[in-house]
Amino acid sequence: MKISMQVNGQSHVVELTDEYTPLLWVIRDMLGLKGTKFGCGKAACGACTLHVDGEAVRSCSYPVKFAEGKKITTIEGLGDATNPHPVQQAWIEEIVPQCGYCQPGFMMATAALLDKIPNPTDEEIDDNVINVCRCGTYYRMRKAIHLAAEKQSALKTTNEPTNS
């Protein structure tokens, strides 16, 4: 079967024998985008988080058949070195990663959260960014999430058209 999807703004058609293949393996093995990580394989840790039509999804348990016609964003498509997403910039400024393995999933979960709740409270962060970090960088992540909210708000304010 063939599955058509848009990944990081580029159209892709993948051919599979099993429509229940996890989207994670298509992204990593077929498209070569290695930023999305495999952690637990049970949608519990969040290392594999990416966006499907703007929603944070655990791709290790998301059958590729549900990606048909969808817009997928991976950490590689969130921003880049010359134009990082506010979440990526905040992660850098707060020196969040320790080992770094889980951080792409955290950044993707955070970006989705900030799209829904632009200025989240600590409780809203705890309720929505439920990924697991074995290094325990949660304190730095929370600081980075608040910083990213400020950066994203400032960016939106700067980009708003004026009524003149």
C-alpha cells in the first residue's frame, strides 16, 4: 500500500506492506529523519513525539495508515540553525539537555502546548508535557518552557500587522 503525507513541508509517498507500521519507523528508517527518537515503544516516554496536523503524537504507536494526507512536523522541521523555533532557542539559552536523547520529544510536546496555551502555568505544563527524562532536567525544561512562551509571544507581537 502507498501512503502519501507531507513531512516538514515536503510531499512523500511511502510504500509499505503493513499499514500498522508505526509512523516512527517510516520517519526514521524510510525518510532518514533521525531526530525523532525511539524510547519505550509503548507511547509512555514521549521520545518519539512529533506533530500530526499540529497535534503532539507519540509516533511509536501511531499507525502510518492514519498519517495518510496529513502534515507531519518533526524536530528537523520545527526550526533550523539560522531560524530556530522559540522552543529550540529557549532550550539552548537555558542549557536544558544533559544527555539530550529525549529532548526532541520534549520540544515537540512543548511547541504543541504553546500553540494551545500561549502562557502556560506550571500546572498546565505538568498536565500537558508528560514526557520522561531519565537525566531529570525537568527544572531547566520548565524554565525553558516559560522562556519559550515569552519568546513566542514577542515574536507574534512583532509579526502582527499594524492598522495604519
